[in-house]
Amino acid sequence: MNLTTAPSAVDPAVDFPELAPHARTTVRLHPRRGTPGPRDSHLGGPLWWPAAEPWPECTGHKDVNGRPEGPYPLVAVAQFTAADFPGIRFPAGTDLVQLLWCPDWHDQPHPEGWGQACRLFWRRAADVTDPLTRQPDPEDHWAYDEDMVPRACLLHPERLTEYPWHEELPAGLAERFEAWLDERGLSDDVSVIPGWKLGGSMGWGVTDMPRRLDCGACGAPLELFLQCDTCEYQPGPFGPEGLPHRFRPLEERHLEPHTSQEEAAREPTGMTVGRGGHAGLYTCSADPRHPASLFTQ
């Protein structure tokens, strides 16, 4: 299945040429509910996990009296292969990356923040000769549609060009770009792309972007690895003409709004990120194996 994003109403690089050098490529994942296999790229499904390697757990839980609870197994969130996503900067000797997290909320060690406790595992798929067939069931400890537990989804990647959040641009350019967007009513059309995506830029409309986005292990700049989002697109029409929202795929515009089928397309993972927003998992630009940081908006 191909899912296609409608073109922007205006190409900023044409009307606003100073912005062209700052364009970025992002991969919109277009997750849709399905039954992925353990070797597939997917969200929320089984991982290609070695049986001899212990499943990671979270020990940072306490009851109402402050006594330790758990430990609880981490939840499988995403898996990506180099074959499907060659744009990921896989460390030498690896071609598979797996994201697991604790659905509960935790303090983020660096930079300071609040979100899910995340772990990224980079491995070589061929090294997994005896995969773990019986993996922890998230429903033993958490609830779909209530906690940060994604429903299993297949991916339908699409490469797109986007432009950074204004706080990432040089000061003078940021102000002019903001004014240009506001004047044309395009703030939700041509800047950062919503939904689940790999790479690119994230919007910081809730907390503002941290002054420093650097790796706690080595001090190198952090970069957006994965954005997770409550919604793939907004439910209502976009623009004065009453057209569907730009980010509602062209192939799904026949779906009747607010039906179960349309809601599954708009909110495929069933997660509510923060208060209905989005989050970005940032990795070290020098070595993505350093601890990652999650920021919620």
C-alpha cells in the first residue's frame, strides 16, 4: 500500500529563497495497524530478539508508600532495518535498530526533561540465530489506548522535504520565516511534518526548544531520530476552502471522518503522547549508541 502526502500549497524555497539551505529530508512512516513479523520494520510488533539476551526491564517504580515495585519488562515500540531505511546512520557492523521503553513517565537524565525511559539496541540481524519466540506481553502490566503502548503497525514510508522549527534557524531568518508563515496561514503546512517520522525536525510549541541539545555522554549535538505522534493528521478540514488536512493521505480521503476506519488511520498506534501531542527521540550525532533522550510536547 502506498500512502501519499499532498503537496504543500506553496514551496517556501521559491517564495523565501533564504530558507532553501535549511531544508531537511524526513521519512514519514505512515503506520497502519497490521500483523508484522519479527524481522519486519514496524511499530509495536515482535522484535528480532536473541533468546540468549535477557529482555530489558525497568526498575524505577515505587508504590504509594515509596517501596520499590517491579521490575517491569520494557515495551517494544519500534524496529527498523537498514534494508528498509538506508538513511538511518547505523553504526558499523549493524543493520537493525530496536526501540523499547517503559510506558510510565520518568525524569530524563540529560538534557533535563520528562518522558518515557527509552533504550535503543543496535545489532546485526544475522547474529540473531536463535530468536526469542515468546516475548513479554505488554497487557500483563499496561493497557492499550491508555498507556504509551503502541498497537502493532506496518509501515509505508514516504520521503518528504520539510523546514526546521523556527528556533533551529538563525535569529534573523527565524523571525522572517515566522512572519512569512503567519502572513500566508501556512504554519501547519510547510514547516515541521506531523505524525510518526524518521529524521527531520520537531515542533517545540509547548516548552520551547532547550537551549542546549547535546549528548550527555560526549557533548556532541543531538539530532532527531524518531518522532512519535498522537495523530497522523488533524481530523477537520484545512484551509479556507474546506479541503482535507494536507497530511491526510490522498489514498485515504474517501474515509468518512470520525468513523472507526478513519480514526484507526488518523491514530493508528492508539497512543496519547503527552496531552495529545508528540515527542521526539534524539540521539547523539557522533555515536547513536550513546544514551538517547526523549522530549514530549
